[in-house]
Amino acid sequence: MIGRLAQVEGRTAAEYLEEIKQSYPQKRIIQPQEVGSLVAFLCRDEALGITMEDITIAAGSLW
């Protein structure tokens, strides 16, 4: 999908991805392992008190 969007705008996928990364406060893309780590934590007994929450993983973005 990124490749197609980049092509429509006349850019490479790498250029498009870099622009996306620069738009985030942490200047990076969240990795699947980060999401997996959060999921694993939420499945542990230490997270029993966390209920009915919407948890946003957004590299520091407020949206």
C-alpha cells in the first residue's frame, strides 16, 4: 500500500516512509514487537487492574 501511494505521488516507498516517520514525535515507526510486548503484559496478573482502556501505541503522537 505504501508503495502504491508513493508511486501516485511520484516518490519512492522509502521516501514516503521517511516522511511518515518524520511526522511522528519519536521519528520512528512502531515495531510489531512493541505491540506484542504490550499484549503480553496485559495478559499477565500484574495487569489485572487495567480494564476497559483504549491504549494507543503511536510513537508519541497525540492522535
